[in-house]
Amino acid sequence: MQAKAPGAVRAAKPCPICGEPSIEASKPFCSERCRDVDLNRWLSGNYAIPGRPAEDDDGE
């Protein structure tokens, strides 16, 4: 097993939206556009985690 040097540079991970290399200013995205696309997906509920239906509290 090799130890990594403290100043070692990692390979840039691809943008999760389009797959292009990410840039430092918009990390982990490649551009402000992809960052905005991701934000829109969160706000519109596309990334919702499915769960059990809520139970009614009507006493039955």
C-alpha cells in the first residue's frame, strides 16, 4: 500500500450532471449552469427519497 504525498493532486471528478471535468469555482460541477440544473432538481423534488406513506392521525 502506498502512502499519498501531502501535496498530491487528485484527478478531477466528473460533473454529476453532464460528466465534464469539474472546476474549482463550481465544484463538484463543471459550470454555473450545471450547478443551477442540480439546484432546480432539488427544489422541484426530483431528488426526493421515497418513504412510507404518512399515517392519518384521525384516531382510527
